[in-house]
Amino acid sequence: MNNKRQGVIIQHIFLLYSMNSILSEKKKLSVIGAGAWGTALANLLAKKNHQVNLWVYEKDLCRIIEEKRENVRYFPGTKLSENITPFFDLEEAVSTSVSTVIIVVPSQHVRGILKALSSFLPEDVLIVSASKGIENGTLSTISQIYREEFSSRSSDAFAVISGPSFAQEISDERPSAVVAASIKRETAKHLQELFSTHYFRIFLSSDVIGVELGGALKNVIAIAAGISDGLGNGYNSRAALITRGLAEMIRIGNVMGAKPQTLAGLSGMGDLILTCTGELSRNRTLGLHIGKGKSLKEIQKEMITVAEGVATVKSAHNLIEKHNIHAAIIKETYCILYENKNPHQAMRDLMKLHPSEEF
């Protein structure tokens, strides 16, 4: 073996050793929100030997998690790492020298959480959003809410993680891939190192708004796909809804400043396919029940967890009205959920639209 080849091998070994050192370095983190996704992310990080503070909204559930090491309400059947400490008090959950705070609450509650954090969170703590939605009323994405509530802080200290990832499959360590986005590449790379495992791969992006819109809008299309399945329309209809739904997502993205390739990637098309077809999808399941004749109120009474798409339908509809964007699937989904339109009639109206070019 010549000296040059030896040098290359030594460099590779050193690089691997350095990466392992980075990945194994113990950090103190806070996960805000103990739903299924928040719990799964907290457990992933804790299994990497990080110390994770998990903020739990319900006081009784916080006590149960501490005693039983299981989130019996939102993520039953998964044993939680001893590296997870549940907290009911929000300030206590972030007050132990944490380096990163990961927000995983329903999107309509993100502003309240960020407003509270702004009064006591140190300036150097990174804030990461793993929530998916668009705020009703303001039509703000999570990054826009962050800039409003943390106006004195740099956008470099904010990032988003999103993509096709059912909580249960992450917990089962099934291979998955998502996107970490920040306007600062070093911030996104930090997340890549923080979350990466042999089963959870993180790709990088600088298109924060694109990643956010993909994660939010796919839930609306998933409800529509579920309604179609509930009506018994078949696979052809589902494929058409997914594809034309993606076109609507891209149109909204163009107006909002997102890159089309982002919405064609993991956080857009990838998450869209998963949520429109997967049996674990809450939004598709909700749509399925509507297609079979149940009302939205009936379904929501029966659901323990939040289907983010229900609130996002309102925001998406208001966005297309505000910016005069042609998005017939989003419009008809809104009419079904909030104007009691008959799903059969909505499907007929979609099929009667004036013929147009595909792109």
C-alpha cells in the first residue's frame, strides 16, 4: 500500500471518529409537547444519550410518564428512556442549561408557547419547530410566528424539521428520512448531527418556508384523499388527488416564496404520499370517516389526538382567497368541512371543472 493511499484511509478513519464523537456528545435538550410525535422525537434523542426534558401539557399525564416511563395517552406501548425527564412547568422544562428547544405542539398553540418562552429563554438557545401547520387568522407559518415573537433574535437561531415520518415507525426504528431547514447552513447541519441515527436520516435545506408549507399543506390534501377513499372512488382518484394536490401546494409555495423543488422533495411530495396513503395518517383517517358519512364534529369527539389538517384547511383556503390562487381541491375540502357540502357533490364539481393545461 503506497503512502498516498494510507493517508486517504487515515483521513477517512479520522473523519468517522470525529463524526462519532460529535454524534455521541451528550447534550441537554427540551422537547415541548408530549403528543405522539413529540414523544417519539424525545425518545430518539434520549436513546442517543442526550438528556431530554419533555414538557407535558396535562399534569396527570406528566406524573404517569414519570412513574410508568410510558406515554399511555398519546403513545402507548413504547418504553421511554430513563434520559427523559417529564415537566409540567414550561419554564422549568427549559431552565436547566438546555442548548436546543424543539417545539412539537399543535400549530394553533405555537404562538402561545413562543410568547411564553420569549420571556425567559436565553438568547443562545436554538429553537426548532417540528410542528406542521399555518396559523388561523394571521396565516403565518411557524417561522413567521417566531420572527414576530422573538423580534430581537436572529433567524439563524431557528430551524425546522419536517418530512414523511410516522411517530410509531420512528419508535420502531424503521428507516426514515426527513429535512432540516434553516437560513444558516451550520444550524441545519447541527440538527443533522443531533437527530441522525442508523434509521433516521436528515437531509439539509435552506428553504425554510418551503419545508414548512409542505408539512402543513399536505395535511389538507390528505383529508381530501381520505374523503375520496371513503366515497369508494378507488386508486385512480387517489392518485389524481395527490398529484393535482401537489400542483396546488406548489402554486401556493410560488406566491409565498418557496422553491418548487422543495415541495417536490421529502417535506412536500414525500410527506404528501405518506399522509395520503398511510394507515397511520390521522388526516387521511378523518377524511375517510367524512367520506363514509360522519360529520366533522362526530369525528373530533372520538379522536384523542389532533388532526392538524382540520385547522390548516381554514388557513389554506384563506391563503388562496387572499392571493387569488387556483386550488380547487383545497377549496372543495374547505366547503365539505366548514360549509357542510356533500362530499359526492364536491367530487362531481371537481370533475366538471373547465379543462385546462396540466402545468
